[in-house]
Amino acid sequence: MDISSFIYTLFSEYGIFTFLAPFLLVFSLLYGSLRKIGLFGRDSPNKEKLYAIISIVITFYYLYDISAVIFTSNFISFFFFEILVIFFILMIIALMAGISEPYEGDEEFQKYKQSSHNVIVGLITLAILFAFLYASSVNFSGFGEAAQNIILEIIVILISSGLLPIIVIVGILIGVLYWLFHKPGPQKKKVKGKYLFIAPAEALYEIPENLKKK
Amino acid sequence: MITNIGPLSQQITSIQVNFNQILSQYGIIDVVLPFLLIFSLVFMLLELSNLLKTSPNDVVGRKLSALFAFGFALLSLYNQNLIKWLVSFIPNATIVILVFFLLAITLALTNKKVPGVLRAFFAFLIVGIILWLTINSLSITGSSTKSPLTYYLLAEINSLMQSGILSSLITVVTIFIFLILVIMWVISSGEKKEEEEGEIKGPLLVRSR
């Protein structure tokens, strides 16, 4: 047995993975959060002790359910991997930012950039969802199979019941009717294709710059 | 095919094997390196966000951040898949960093900064490459064997094809869509011409005549 397997077995046998690590994780999170929020005040040291007791009790309840611990392990490991991917992206983007000059746009471009920034933040928060999906499905082939079956089932029902051609024809008819009877309102501003390409990229370049300022 | 490997390449191969053996034998690849990476990244993020600190100089908060990162790193190691992902992803991502660094060096020769559009292209290229590497290292695929539903779907499509319903339906829908597109194109080009004619061009004095 090589040393890495020995360490892994030793850690598993002595409850490092199932007791110590999850305890540290959850306890520090709960205690730190309670201290920071100061839900029952921060005026006396006794309250800090109470926060510690509350955190320990909740942590032990959490540790009592081993499946929750395994779920957490899968969840945080995948989440870390996503963080690592974002870290690599930001690192290379920061490198490229040094040798390129930012696009100086007008006010409209700044609006596009702000919207793109919001979209990027939204996409980054999706990392949590992906990690949760991974932890729920445990392996990707299982997750892929389940997703495949759902899509195929919908297609099969649509074809076998004869709904698919009806939906297509009704959709086309609705489109035609809308096009015929739609009254054009006040002229909307034209979307600039160039901005749609450059603004998200500029928002990406801004993320490492903002991080540096912190 | 080269059969005669020179002594230098043999030496390099043996050194590499020994180095790799040492790395994996003593748990450096499986335990030490991932632990250090996870701990440092998570601790850095917590310090950056000040999530567990009541004030910037809060010592207890910093210790709690360190404890959280320690627990996070240990618990992450419990999932052995993570080690596989890291081993597969990090070397490739490092090569990408190297490629872009060399590109930066080459562009520095021109003594001019990259303009906005090209800069945007590079950003998308970086994101695309890294995401592609991620998917490769995670090997996100469906099942290799066909599910019963796939067979059912294929059989359904086959029977429809043989009976000629599907092909006739597709033909009708395609013709229908084509006709609509032609009508829309004809009408919209007329509208554009009208707009162009209605547009004010040239100096005001000339047009007022």
C-alpha cells in the first residue's frame, strides 16, 4: 500500500473525513456567522460563549447524519473545482488586460457593460446550482442519463400522440397572425451588434481589476 | 518508427518516472498539493470577502476563516474524484496560461496595445478554452449504452419514415416556412425602400426646393 492510500485509509478510519473536517467546517461557519450578525447582541463575552454553544449543538446534529456529510463533501469539492476554473479564467484575463487597451465607448456602451456585468455575476452564482446538481446526482453519467431520458420522453410523447405537427402549425399560425395585426409602437433603439460582442468581454476584464482594488 | 532511443531521452524518461513515483507514492499529489491549493484559495477568498470577520482587524474572525478553510480542504479531499479532476485540468490549464503568456510576449514586440475588438475576442477565447478543458476533465457525458427510450424513439421515427408521414410533414412545413420567409422578405424590402425615400439627405437648402 502506498503512502497516499495509507493516509486516506487512516483519515477515514479515525473520522477525519467524517467527523473532524465537517465539524471544523460547519462550526466555524456557524460561529463566525453568529458573531458577525450579532443576532442577540455583542455587548458581553457571555453571549459569545452562547453563540459557541449554539454552534456546537447544531454542528453535532449535522454530524449525526452521515449522508449529509457525504453530500457536503461532494458539494464543496465540486464547488472548489468551479472556483479553480474561475480563478484560471481570471488569471489569464488579467494577463491579457495588461497588453491591451480597454474599449472607450459612449454612455450606451457603459449601460451594455453594466448589464453584461450583471449577467456574468448571475452566471457565476449558477456555480452553486451546478455543485448542488453534482452532489445530488453523485456522478455525471447518471445525471446525463436522467436528463437524456426526460428529453426523450417528452419527444416520444409529442410524436406518438401526434401533438408535434399540431404545435408546429399552430405556432406558425400564431406567428403570422401576430405579424399581421401587430401595430408598431414607438421606434425602439437599435441594438448595436458590436456592443453586444465587446461589452461582455469588457465586463470580464473588469472583474480582476475590481478584485485588485479590494 | 523510432526504435533506437538515445541515452539522454532514456535518462529523461527514467527521471520523470522516478519523480512521478515519488510524488504519488508519498501522497504529495493525492493529499498534500490538493490540500494546500484548496486551503490557500478558500482562505484567500474568505479574507477577501471578510465574511467571518466583525472588523478588518478581527483576530478571532481570521482564525475562524482559517479553521473553515482547513475543514473545507480536508472534507474536499474525501471526494477522490476531485483529485482526478485536478490532475487532469491543472496541467492543461497551465499550458493555456503559457500560450497566452507567449502570445503577450509576441504582441509586446509590436510595441502596440491590442485594440478593443481583438481584446474582446481574446476574452471569449480564454473562457471557451478553459470551459472546454473543464468539460473534458469532468467527462460530462450521458450513458454510453442506449436507454430503452432511445430504442423506442428510433423505432417510432423509423415507422413514421416508412409510412411516409414524417417526410411529407417535413416537406409541407418546409414549404410553408419558405413561403412565409419569402413574403416577409418581399414586404420588408419594400418598407425599407420607403424609409430610405422618406429619409432627409443632403443639405437642408437643397432639399427645401
